Amino acid sequence: YRDGCLQAHSDQAHLATLASSSAQEVMEAIEEKGDDEILDWELDELLAWTNSLNFEEYMEEWRLLACSHTSELGS
């Protein structure tokens, strides 16, 4: 079981290679740029994400999703 979990299937080998190389690139970028620059980038990303949030739109979508279906299972 363990061997099978750790081995990528032949059709997934390319994806496993991409994931591995991407992770390596991220680690190298962190080492190259340093913690402070990475933290600044993460903060900028978080601020951009929070600034793009629209609470009213979120609440309206949630109201429609939460109220559009009954909680009873149909027969």
C-alpha cells in the first residue's frame, strides 16, 4: 500500500515532476529573496485579496444559496 501511494501513476508522472520542480523553485526564491521580502510580498497579496472582497455581494450570494433549497430530503 505504501509503495503504491508514493509512486505516481504513469499518467501522473508529469504532474508529479511539475509539482516537485515548482516546490524547488519556491524554496530557491525564498532563499534568494530573504524572509523580509517574502513577508512583504505575502502582505501585499493578502491586502489585495481583502480589498477585492465585497461583503454585500457575498451576503447576497450566501442568502440565495442558503435559502434556495429545503433541508428536507425529497422522497
